[in-house]
Amino acid sequence: MSSSTTTTSSPTDSSNGSLAVSYGTLPPLVTGANSQKPFTLSERLNFEIYSYSSYSPNYLPENVLVDCPNDQTSRWSAYTNSPPQFLTLKLKRPAVVKKIKFGKFEKSHVCNIKKFRVFGGLKDEHMVLLLEAGLKNDNIPEVFNLRCMTEDGSENLPLLYLKIVPLLSWGPSFNFSIWYIELHGQDDPMYTCARMKSYNTLRETEIIKLCLKHFRQQGYMKAFGALQEQTNVRLEHPLISELHKYLVVQGNFERAELFIAECIEDGLMDEYLHKQDYKHAWQMKHTESEMKPGNRGGHQLVVDAKKRLIYLYGGWDGYQDLSDLWVYKIEVDEWTLLCERSELTNGPSPRSCHKMIFDPISENIFMLGRYLDNSIRTSDYIKSDFYLYDTRSRNWMQICDDTSQVGGPQLVYDHQMCIDADKRTVYVFGGKILTPRSATSSVEPEYSGLFSYHIATNTWTQILVDCHHASAAQADIMSIKSRITHCMVFHNKQRKLYIYGGQRGKEDLDELLTYDVDTQAISVLNKDHSHQGNTSTSEAKFEPSSGYTLRATIDCDRDEIYIFSSLNKVKDRRDVHPVEPSNSFWVYSLRTHKWSRIYYCRHSAQDVNSINKANVLGTNKSDGSLEPCPRYAHQLVYDELAKTHYLFGGNPGIFQYQQLRLDDFWLLNLEKPKREEILKHCRYLIRKLRYEEMVRTDPLKALQYLRQHVSEVIDHTDAEQLDKFHKLASLLFKSHESCQDSAMSPKSANMMCVETEGYEASAEDMAKDEMTEVMDLAVAENVSMESNESLTTSGISETASSPSGSSCTKLAGTESSCEQQNRRAFLFNKLVQLMPASMVQPERNLSDFVVI
């Protein structure tokens, strides 16, 4: 195997102005007949072209084996862009493939693939998704991490075949082209043989578990016991088998319910609860203060979590910049004015689009930057003044009248600031640089790089210059693509800055960058992780749109970044309503590298003739609750102790009210589902099944059980739950169909109906179409009334749900017994999905792999 080095541009490479990420250099390999190759966990892998969908003349698949960025014909190009187009590679021998590198032409090209997927496996007909990503339309080679572990993360995933499937080119009507491919990983037999053995053992265990699951569901208990004894493979944790015994075999619903309660109390469902999305609740704060901050946008908020205080400074009220400083006392729900005009007490002048951070150690507030109208941008006026507010003595102090003169940034606006309190360092990134008015000056905007300010020594340091800065071309200067309207937060435990989104000119940036403040390493998170292992076919990225004015916060204990996305501010337009205003709230997990959208609410444009201040402040949702109307130039802060967000003010972007700014104050709570909620839900499922079995044997007893036991686990204020409860009550009317078979007289049947009418789910109160739907429900469907989910999709095979084909019929002797077993197994599969995956039976079924 020849020696190689993974080639990517370094952070200092800014030839085309884009961010470059260094993945490190692989150790060189020693070549020669008698030399020994040093063992590394990642090296270049040999492969050949195995198969392909098509190719254009002269653009052969084998061209991807040679890296010739200056040769326009050195590429594979599909004959058409009609799907499916693919290129399948075969490795020399099984390997653990960790990275794939795509080379490019020396300049941007319309045939570059904007979106693609990579699959891999030991057989070419059975592959799994390893990566879904896209290439930038530039000349910089890109390296992507491939999924190299099994789904449970327990073993390496050895591969022999890789299939690259282009989905979209940068020129929509152009064919797909791939210029060059490199694979990196490990194929040394000393390394891969052990991984292959572990992988095959894992596969064999999974196959045995699928057989055990199938045998138990079908009632082949002798086969189940024999296979389990011979292989010594357990289908599940003994606790789960105990639940199966109580629920499915014995039908001991009370014991099953107690068992579930014990499992929840022991935390066995905590993992499931943690994976659930947050539930959100907005609350408008109507403070009791006689005085409170007025309407504004472009202001700043900071939180003193320890003392339960929020500070607000400045902003633009639609007519002028403000210099007032306020404090909000969270515990007493009260605003206090600290400085009406801060410039009169040695403080900053009126301003907006500035940034503030709070230092929890010194309890000082630091302020930098501002926006200046073009009419007053003179050399004497454009100075980057830097201020400190001591919250204990309540005094302002100017640290520096111009940070650009002491190694700091020039005057900027729309930048971001964070603090590393432990290391006493403030970080400032991005923003537009304000320059004096000049008829000869370039119209090209200038952007600020990444700076640090050390509080203890009062010193500034420029860490990264903007990629278009004059010094960016120097080899020893690190650069980055600067931007505005981005988000930046600091993780004080990982010691990393996280930067998301932003805009640079007309370009929207959707990268999630990390910068390690100790090692100075830059990486892109969402390029490798946003779609890795995700089988979603949606072409839209499931992440906040970079074109919106985003506000971000972070919870370092939970390893979560929160982003509130609201009104899109279209450049050079005041009326932003035509872009269909909306609010959405997102969570990015730093543990799973996945986005979750907590909620999305679209707001129709207000009638311009009826807009008034009252209906701008809050918008009614369908459930009657209020939430903030879409806006920009607002501020959002996070109280990490109370796990609460606060939002204040902003610009609603209404054309007829260009000077209108908001003064509404909102609180946002996020909560995960609690143990009590999941316990109540599980109790409902168990009692519902018990009730359904009672209906078939003793309807009157079932009615009593419905009243006394099912009713108590129903939230009667929840319309959806109440509707399901009513449908359960309507099952009693099925007894009319079997009156003759059960020797029930018409009189007793009518009495039962009368008793039912006395309850909430009376026939009189139910709609006729709902009753028709209930009465026409076939017993053979074997599905729950509240769910459209079939037994097959819930883990019961079609054979298991069919009385005629199931051995359950043979064992029980009647169709009803088999049906009963199937219903219990259906519920069992539903309950174990809430348990840790390592404890329960496989989610898939043996029958899923049989296609006839």
C-alpha cells in the first residue's frame, strides 16, 4: 500500500474566502520490500470501481482514482441526472472506513454534487446509510467522517463496498460529477479480523434473538426454550421476561401495572423521557412596576443568575438611540431604572446593536460596539469605546476609548460576545466594521475577525483574521469567514465557542462551527453529523434557517444549545411580512449532534388596516394561549439556574408602522415529560386492555371498571384523551352484535344501554358517524381504538395477528384466545419500547426479512 497524507486546507488557507477545517495529517508509511509498515488506526485504503449507473463519454468512473484538479476531464460524470445515479467502490479487503475525501476541480463547477449519500456494507446488495451531506461549490477538497460503528455503538462496522449516490448538483439541470475520491480507515487483518469476528458474533446473536422473539410471539414455546438453552442467548433482561409473564401469559394486569411503576421509579424509562422533545410554554410578564423599559429594538440583556437579576441597556425606540440602564428583579417581578442617561455618569453614549456580557466572578458588565448612521460616520466619531459597569457599586467606567488602538477590534455592530469566566477572557467575533464616509472608499463591507480580551491584564489579542483581510494570505496567520446575524455561545466545560449561521453579503452561512479556545482547533459539526445515519428523504435540512435573525443560549450542564428563530429581515426592505412570518424554537444536542424543533408557529400577515399595538404584542394560538409575535432586533437570555428563557422587545417589521418597536416581556419554560406522566400513560394502556377483555365477557362489569379505574387515569380536561375515553365507552355497544350468542335478552341489553347513557360517553352525546365507525369496526382488525397503528408496525407479525395461521389457535383451542394473546403481546411490545434498548427484545421481526 502506498503512503499518503490526508490533504485538506488549513485554517490559514483563505484563497477563496471559505472556512477550511484541518483534520490532521496521517503518519507517513514506510515503503520497501523489507520494511515494516507502522500500525495506525487510520490510513489510506486501496479500492477499485465495482459498479456504476452510467457515465458520459470520456468521463469514466476510473477517473476518480486520480487527483488532477487542473484537468477538467479528470472526473466521473453520469450520463444523466435522472435518479438513481451511483458509483460503487470495492475495497481490497474488509476495512473499517472512517473518512471519505472528495477532491475538486481548480475552480467552482456546476456539476459538483450539492447533496449526496454514502452507503456501505460487506455485500453490495445489503448496505446501510453511512453519511448524508453535500459539497461546497469551491475548489477546496472536503473530508467527511463516515459512520463506522454499529447502530448500538458497541462494535466497529467493517465494510467491503461503498456506494456513493449523488442526489443534487449545483447546476440543477447538469449531470453529477465526482472528481476524486480517497478513503481512509484501517484494513490491516490484525485489526480487522478481530472486528469481523466481533461483528459476526453480534450479528449471530441478533439473528438468534429474532428467532426467539418470533417463537414466543407464535406460541412455539418448546422451540423457544430449546434454542435459548442451546445457544445460551437471552432474548431480553430477566425483568422484561417477568413483565411478559405477568401481562401476556398470565393476564395479571394489576401485577403488570405494579411492575411498570417499579420500573419507572427505578429510572428504567428515564432514557426514553430524556429523548423526548421539550414541551414549551410562553408567559407574558405583566410586572407590577410603575416604571419599566419602553419600546425598543437592538437593545441588550444579560443575566446575573446567582442574584436573580436581568440587566437591560439601550436600543433604538424607532426615533432615537437610548442610553438607559434597567435591572429586573426576577424574584419580586419588578423593574428598576438605574441610569436614565448613562452618558451623564461617565457611561456609554446612546446606542443600539451593541453587545454586553456579564462576568459572574467580578459581577461586572462589559459593553462593546454600536451602530452609527452613515451621516455621522466621521473619523473623529468612529471609535470603538469599551465600557464596564460595576453592578455592586453601580458605577460606569470607560476601559478604553478605542480598542482598535490597543490591539482590539475596530468599531463593529451585529457582532457577538461571550465570556470564559474561569480564564477571565472575553471573546468577540464577527460584525461589520464601521468606516468613515468617503467618496473614494470601497463599497465592499469589511468584517471583523475573532478577538480575545484578558480582563486581568487588560490586553487584547486578535486570534483569527477575516478571510478577506490583507494578512490572511500569510502562512502563519489563521483566518475565518466572518459574518453578521450569527449566534455564538461558550461552553465553559468543553471550553469551546459554538458559532451558528450568519450572513456575509448575499451569502447565507448554515455552518455550526466550534472553536477550541485552548487548542485553537476549528471544526464544522453539522457537515459531519446533521444527517449521519439519518434515513430521512426530506431534502430540506432540519435545522434553523440561517436567513433569520437568530438568538442563541446554552446550557452547559445539559450540553444543549437553544436557538429562537423569528422574523426574517429581508435586506433593504422594511416590510418583511410577505415572507410568511413565523416563530420556531430549536435545540441542538451536543451529545447526539442532532437538532430538534420544539415548536413551529406560522403567523398570517396582519390586515394593514386593522393593525394596532395591542395585537402586535401577542398572537393567539389555536389553543387560546399567547406567544410572542414574530420580530427581529429582540433579545433573548437564559437563566441557567431556573432553566428559563426571557425575551424582551424587538421590531415587528410592519411596513405601515416603521417606527413601531415592542416593549413586551416574555418568559419561556421548557419541560421534558415527567415520570408521573409516563406512569399515567402506561396505566391507561394496561387498564384499557383489561377493559377491552372485560367487554367481551362481562359488559356490566366492564362498565363499572371503566367508571372507577380507567376514568382515573384520564385527563378529562384534555380533549384528545377525552375523545379516546368516549370511544372506549362506545365499545359496550358491540354487545348488541353478540346478544343472541351470549343469551342476553333484549331487556338486559336495553338496561345496559340506559346505564351507559348515564355516563359521559352516552349514545345521545356521541355523533352518529362516530357510532357508525365504532359499530362497524371488525373484531379481526385487532387494533386499539385510539391508534391507527397495526399490529405489524407495533412489533407483531401478520402471521401472529392472524388466528388462522397462528399456533396460538392450536394451543388455546379458540380464535378468541389467540386474539387475546395477540392484543396482550401488542401492548407488551408497546411498553418495552419505553425501556432501554439493551434490555429488551429486538425491535424488528423475523417476518420483516421474508418477502414473498
